[in-house]
Amino acid sequence: MFLPVGASSLAAIAVAVASIGIVYFVKRLNERRRFYHDNDVPKPPHDWFWGHAKVVGEYTAKITGDYMQAAWTQMKYDFKLPEVFYLDMWPFGPEFIMCTGPDATAFPTTTNSFAQADVVTDFFTQSIGAGTFMESTNGPLWKELHQMMAPGLTPSATKTYHDAILDEAQRLHDRVRRFTASGEVVDMSAELGRYPFAVIWHVMFGEKASSPELYEITRRLADISTAVPRLNPMTRFLEKREQAVIVKRLEVEIDKITRARFTEMKALKALPTRTTATSILDRMLLGHVQSGQDLDNRLTTLISENSKGMLAAGFGTTTDTSSYILMLLSVFPHALAQLRAEHSSIFPPSPSATLSLLRANPAITKDLPYTTAVIQETLRLFPIGMVVRKPPPSMTSFELNGRTYPVRPEHYFGIMCYSSHYDPAIFPSPSAFRPERFLTEEPDFPRNAYRPFERGLRSCIGQNLAMEEMKIALVMLARWFDFELVGHNPVGVPRLGHTDLDTKIGDHAFQKARFSAGPNGAAMMRVRLAERDS
Ligand code: HEM
């Protein structure tokens, strides 16, 4: 075929560029794959072309959700891998050093405190536009944000939100009661979510959200924010567009609240301290108000991004865990009976008297061992996410339990608490829902084997608030309502060897990756009045 000279030169350049690209790709592929072949590192069967992407794909196909920890944990058992193993997902995903046992998970988090990974920062930036959300930062910025926000979430600070939590718990109770009359099937995750959303809004801004729409859009944002790539580019494009609109709407609202509160605080005669302030926003504004500075771009950005982060983190995690609690109680009646017995032994029979006692005695929530154990056991079975850390650039190897493991600059540490949580040597009959495991005075499992809130310097700063909210919700729901899970497709034979929960809660046994890893789809439930109260 005849080509004009210009076109043939262009074609030649294109061929040359493509060839260089291919050579470069093959070189990098070879270099990476050689590492796994030359070093005798523990790993599943490794393929020169696919790395581990193929075997991971095969295991992912066995589960219903897209949250990989269940699939990776099954690979660990099937290929008899030790507590540290390697996963080479390049170029489809990161190269991981998977930490799956108590000592291995402690190594990058408590024994050492490795930096938050850049892939996590990218996730926050791309999903909620929050690259400076505390969870995605490191170094001095993380410290500054921690000092501003963490005092607002200590156990004693959490008690200052007690009345607001109770108001919302009463609303939750009333909403659920209304469904018992209609007998309709309800999206219980959506109903439960209103409660932690209202609480985290109050904790963040010291006021109620100005419109119900803010809940709906935050929920939608948490739903479409996922680290798992979408196969359909059109879905991804549309979700990205929707994400941008929601993020903008939240930013406008947060900016309005921030400016109004800053003006109010400047007019205050006596300013609170970081310990006595009643919202996280006040804590973040305090330094500027005290020193007479104007609101600058840096502070408004930090407030905006951290507010979005806190709303998403504080709402999705607690909603997902609460949804799982109700599911598990619906299929493990012995636990529900025990829970009700504990509540009946402490609280009066009616919801209003129960609420009054909770209001009069905030410390009573400390004395609910079985209720606490129900939440802990749920978090064992369904931790809300995988923690990823980046080793220091200078690290070329590390020692653990007498073995040396090589480290490449491209490696991330994947902290798979799910694997320890399902290890039968640590938690016998791991997929049985047994809150009793958490009732012993001293845990009879290694402390580092249980880490739903992570451990160490970067552990969850919202854990006191989340535990308090979930305990109060359980006290206000468990004795009056029976929850029946519907449309969940339980199977006769478990899909994977390490859990049979899919025979009970069906598709939800394998989590779906959203902002946090929650039930696989809406938790559809029918609610009835429990017999004692009908
Ligand atoms: C059931 C509820 C919750 C669970 C299971 C949970 C779990 C976790 C985990 C595993 C981490 C470590 C993440 C990482 O290192 O990448 C974390 C961090 C964090 N969580 Fe939570 N969380 C919950 C509720 C909350 C709530 C209610 C808030 C806000 C009030 C919150 C705010 C945060 C923040 C700000 C961090 C970052 C801490 C740091 O980077 O130093 N979480 N959470």
C-alpha cells in the first residue's frame, strides 16, 4: 500500500515507540517475575506471564462478593502457605507481602509502624476527594490532624455525645417498629445507616444535618467508592461523574458550616479547649480563633477533606457491622437469646424506660459483656477492610520467626486480619458465631490475632464511638424485634473450605468492597415484634 512520506514516517515512529514500549514492558515483567522464581519465597503457584493474577482470578470466581480476603485466605489453606506469603499481581495490581498470622500482622503495625500506603491515599483522593484525610496521610501532617481530631473521640469525649446518640437510637427504634406493622421487606442497611450518619454528623459539626438528602448522597458515595476496579468502563465513567457531583455538594455544605461556626467562635467570650470542645470542627478551628488568624485555604481544605473522610469512615463501617450483627442474630438464635437475657437482667421492660436508664446512667454501657462480645464476634467474622502499609524505602529484607524475607521497593504489606480471624488453630470452629469466645477475663487467643480496628499508632480513632453506638443500638433493638433475612440465597454446600456461613447468610457471607467491606448487596429483612412484646 502506498503511503505519503509523512504518513510512513509517522507509522515508523509509532512502530518504534510501540517496540520500545513492548521491550520495556517485557524487561519489567521479566525482572519482576524472576524475583519470585529466583527467591524461594512462600507463594501460591506462580506463572511467568500472569504472575498470580490467574490463580487469584480462579479463587475470586468462587466467591459471591468482590472483597478478596476470603479468596486469599482460602488460597493460604489450599496451598499450605505460612503466615507470610507473596502475591505478584503486577501489572493488574500491587505486589503484596501478605501478613496473615499474629506475628506477621504485628510486624508492620505494632512492632514497627510502617507508613500508610500511597495506594490508600490515591483511593481517598479519587473516591471522596480527600487526599489529606487523616487516614491517608503520614508524618507531620498525620500528627497535626491526629492532635486536632483524636481528642474528640476518646472514651470520655464519646460520653459527651451520649444524649445525641440516645436521641438517634430512639429514632432508630421507632423506625424499625413502624416496619413491624406493615410486614414489608426492608433494606435494613439503609435504615440502620441513618443512625451512625446522624451521630457522626453531630460529632463532626455539633449540629444535626440540615437535610435528609445529605444522608442519601453520603450513602450513595460510600456505595460507589470502591478500590476494586470496575470491569465495565461505562459504569466506571458514570460513577465517577456521580461521585464528583456528590463530593461537590458535600463540600459546599461543609464550607457553609465551617464559615458560620468560625464567625460564631470568634464572637465567643470564653473559648473551649481541645479537650472541652464539643465537636471535631471546633477542635480544628480552635487554633486559628485563639491566635486571631483568618480562615485560610489550607485550614478550610483540611476541614473539608477530613469532614468528608470522617463522614464516610464513621458511617459506612458502623452500618456494615450493624447489618452483619442483625443477620447473624437472625440465624444464630442461641446468641439472640443470650443477648436478650443480658438486656432483661439490666434494663426495664419498656423501650422508653430503657432509654431513660441509659440516659441517667451513661456508664451502664461498660457493663454489657455479652452485647460487647456479640459485636466483637461479628467484627471477627466480618472485618471491614484490609490494611495496606508501605515499608521504608531502605528495607531490602526482614526477619520473622527465624526466617528472612526479601523485600522489593515495589512491595506493599497486606495486613490480612481476616486470615487470623478464621484460623482454626486460633479460633476453633472459626465460622461458628460464638460471642462466648470474648467472655473470658483474659482472651484465650494471642492479642495480635484479633485486629478489626487495627493495632498500633495507626489504629482506628473512632473505635470507642463505634462500639458505643453499636451497643446502644443493640440494647434498643434486640429485645423487641425479630429480624428475618430474605433474598440472600443460602447454599446447601459451602463454596469455600474455611467458612460455611454461606449456608446461613448466603451471598452476604462474602463481603463486597465499597468504602468499607460490607454485606454483598442490601441486607433485605422482614421485621416482626418479638413475642414478649407483641
Ligand atoms: C465498626 C466500626 C469501625 C471499624 C471496624 C473501623 C476500622 C478501622 C481500621 C481497620 C482502621 C485502620 C485503617 C488503616 O490503617 O488503613 C481504621 C482507621 C481509622 N478509622 Fe475506623 N473503624 C470503624 C469506625 C470508625 C468511626 C466511627 C470513625 C470516626 C468517628 C473512624 C475513623 C477512623 C480514622 C480517622 C482512621 C485513621 C486513623 C489513622 O490513620 O491514624 N472509624 N478504622
